[in-house]
Amino acid sequence: MKIAPLAEVKDRFSAYIDESHESPVVVTRNGRPVAMLIAIEEDDDLDSLLLVHNPRFLQLLEEARQRVRVTGGVSLAEFRRRLNVASVE
């Protein structure tokens, strides 16, 4: 991971975008991290990034985790039955 000051990133933005394909680039202002450049290689990457920062999605995920803790979730056999998927054995 590379760490670079904002002024340098502004001057060489295109180069830092290219570098973000190798690893994230942390951007600093006055020595403190303020942003991160992360390459988006595929459409799924963007979807994942947007979801992980979506408060409503995170709330739904936590509610689902709590339901699983309380109910024990569904067995693999039941999961396959609901999806109408044959067992692979």
C-alpha cells in the first residue's frame, strides 16, 4: 500500500490511479489519512464497495445475522430444498 500527500496526488492523479491497480493508495492531508484510491477492476467490485458503505444494507445484514443467531438458520438440505437444487454428491 502506498501513502501519498494530497498535493502530490493532485499533481500526478493519473499515475496514482494506475498505481491503485497494484494496491490501494492512501491519500493524506497534513500527514493524516483522508481518502483511499482503490481500483475498480470489474462491475462487481463497484457494487461491493457501494454496498459495504450503505447504512441500510449494513442494517439489513445485521438483522439477518441476529435472526440466524436466534433461529439457528437453515440447514443445507433445507436451503437446497427451497432453491429446488439437487444435492451434489
